[in-house]
Amino acid sequence: METLEFVIYPDGRVQEKVTGVVGASCAEVTAKIEAKLGRVVSQQQTSEYFAQEVVVQDATVANKNTFSDW
């Protein structure tokens, strides 16, 4: 589940936290919001940012056993 959390401080600073988004695609999720909020002062990536999406591949192997008539 993707979650965006915003903390707005009395001085106007906004802290944004994204969870549930794997890889650098979180930048795509937040780009329009950050453009409306103003200048980004700093960013700190989480372990989810550096994770890679796991792609499951299904491989079926046909095994033919043949026996000789020796």
C-alpha cells in the first residue's frame, strides 16, 4: 500500500514521507505535489528507494528420459 505522509511545521516547512513505493518511482509519485509546495531543501532516501522490484518468472522444463535397448 502506497502512503504519503506530510508534516507541516509552524514555520512553514513541510516534511514528506513516502512508504510502500519500491525504487525511484517515488519521485514520480511526489513530483507534482513538491512543485506546488515549493523549493525542496533536502531529501533522504529510505531502504525502499534502493530496493528493486522482484519479477517472478515462470519456467517450465520438459524432462524427457530415454533409455537405450542395450
